[in-house]
Amino acid sequence: MVPFATWGSPTHVNIVSFLGALEAALQRDAGGRITVRHYPAGQLAQDVDMPIAIPTGKVKFGWITVLNWTGLIRDVGALSLPTAMTMESGAQASDMPGGFKEVLDKQFRERGATLLAMTDIGSPAIASSKKIVGPDDMKGLRVRAPSEGLAELVKQLGGAPVAIPFGEVYTALQHGTIDAAVIGFQGIQSQRVYEVSKFAIVPGSFTGMGMQGFAANLQWWMGLNPKDREIIAKAIREAELASRAAIIKDRAGLADQYRQEGMDVTMLDSSMPQFAAWKQATDPLLAKGATFSKEIMAPILAAGNGK
């Protein structure tokens, strides 16, 4: 039996798609001998607890936000850099030899855990009261920035970062306390931000990568029967790929939904003239990647984003 701990909504696309594919693969390859027991909605641990719960064995296998492990593993902070990667190129950078997953797994193992899968839920969006397409459009705006890295980004672009809890974004935008908010793309839906902001932009990964992961307690993982571990690892890989595809499809559907709600949504890509401007404006932040290991920066540089 594989005890699987998640937090947040059990209907989140990352949970539903990963769990469904994992169970299907195990049923096919183990014939019901290896099953999954799901502990949803933080029953065993919340997201913020996972960096302690997994290494100590309170959680044997769980869903994590990779950036939450910065207190233990500094290199995960590189994922918040303005890399300009798409979700597809981010997946390639994760899976390639010497990629994010391999490099970080070595460091997770030093902390008593193992990083078995990585899925990108997509870069944060910027919801705003005025249209933002290029980085210069951020100048002078009061912008909700939920992390230190995003606060640096807002400052770099000439805005003023404001610390506002997720649950207060709607009211702050409604009353003009802020002009814009950096928020997860799915958060626009859950917080009904489209009711109080006419515009949104997803500026590629210039707002960082939204990497989630699936990690296990190392002692528990290595204590499994080797043949069972091989079956479970294969199932996890299938679930990882299935979840990535489902998330990309879900985000495309959300963009259409927000447009139907009256929002003007811009999905920045490299074919747009503003793309080069975003890259030039954020290059000074990317240069701070020198403070991370060469190993974690190699996939970014290999993608051509550090040139």
C-alpha cells in the first residue's frame, strides 16, 4: 500500500490527474496487489509542513510545492528565477540528464527525502486594473507580490510590491488598494478575480515556474521490495506525464473561461515583440542565478535563457 498525502482541494487538477493515472498504472502492473491510500486535504500534513513531515517519516509519500523547501535546499530557489521557459521546455529541463529533478533529488536525499516527480502548474499571472503587455507597463503600479523573489521582480520593473494575503486579493483590487496582483492562474478562478480586474497577463516564466512535486521519505522508499519499488516508480512516471498534460489543457481552458467572464487575457510567448523586452528587463534578476549551484543553473542555461 502506498500512503499518499495531499493538501488543498482534492479536486485540484494536479491531484486528480496524478492520482488517477497512478492508480490505473498500479492496477495494470500489480493487479491490485499494490494500492494507493489517499489522505487528502491536509489530513497528514499541510504544504508548509511537508519539508519536515516527509524527511521525518510522518508522511511517506506526498504532494509538495518545491519552492517551500528553500529552507532546507537552497537550490530550489532557482525555480523562481525569470527563466522564460514554457511549461513544455520546463518539463524538458526537469527530465533531461542533469536536469532539475536529478539535481534536486540528490539534495533531497541528503535531507532524508527523494523527489520522484515534478509537475509545473504554470507561472503566476498578473491581474490588473490596466492592461499590461510589456514590462514598462508595470512602472508605478502597486502590485501584490506573494514572495521575496516576486517582490524583487516588481521592483526591477519599476513597481511597488505590496504584501497581501491570498484571501484578501479580491478586496484589495476591488477597493484600489493595489493596482495589480501576482497570483496563481487558477487563483483567478477560485478568488473570482475576474470580477474586479479587467486584465490579466501570464508573462511566460518571467514570474518564475510553478513547480509542484511528489516526494517520498527516503527510508520508506528504499525499504520497499526492489521489484515493488520499480513498479511504483514506473507508475509515478506515468502519472507525472499524465498530470503535466492535464495541467496544460486545464490552463488553456481557464484562459477561455476568463475571457468569457469579460477579462482581457494575454498569454505572452516568444512570437510577441514584448517577449524580448521582458527578457531584457529581467536579465539582471536571472544574473543572480550565480548564487545557486552550477548544476541547477545548467538546465536553464542549456535552454538558452541565460545567454
